[in-house]
Amino acid sequence: MKSITTEPRNILDRARPLVDQDAKEIQPYGRIAKLPIALAENVCSASAENLNQLLADTMTLREMYKKHHWQVAGPTFYQLHLLYDKHYTEQIELVDSLAERIQMLGGISIAMVHDVACCIEGRPVFVAHWMECEPIQESLLCRSA
């Protein structure tokens, strides 16, 4: 097993972004990959778009529950602390279900905070798209090495 050193130079090298990666975009955000399901492409597209908006709202609500879980105070602290944590956990499951449903429709689900902000503000989402796996895996492996 490779040991991780904590020398300042090594830490800086590991923290530096990998900017020279090149991967072919497989599917841009907002386009539907036609899958063998019993729905027309326009129905899948409209459903994926609506579900992505719902996903953005659900991700925002999830983060608000966690924020309030951390910041609750007062005589009902413990009960509210547990309640907010329970709701946060339930929102995680909803986020996962919504994102998987979008994928099943042939769409691309939003995934990052930036994507959520774009959906809420009505701006186009540029970040989320399908890419080939090798550069993504290589990036993750380089970060964990």
C-alpha cells in the first residue's frame, strides 16, 4: 500500500486541479437518450425537465434541513435536532430516487450546487453532462493517491 506523505509540496500537488483532461461528451444536458421505454421522446424530455426542477428544490430543502439541524437552539433543541436530521435523511432518499428516475427517462440529472442554482434562477445548466469514464476515474484516483 502506498503511504501518503504530508510534505507541503506533496499536499499542494494533490490539491492542484487537473485542468488538462480531455473527454468526449457523450450526452449534453437537456438532451434525451432514447431508451427502450414506452414513452415518447417529447414526454421523456418534458418529464426529465420537470423532475430536474423538482430535484433542485429537493436538494435545496435537504441542505436547509441540515443547516437548521446544526443551528437549532433553545428549550426544544434536542427534539428539533433529531427531527431536522430525520427529514434530512429522508430528503437524501428522495434526491436519489428523483435523479435515478431522470436517468431512467434518458435524461441527465443535476448533481452539483451550481446546477441547483442554475435551475432555481432559470439559467442554463452547463456543468452536468455524460462524459467517458476513464478521465473521471483517473481524476478520482489521482486525488486519492
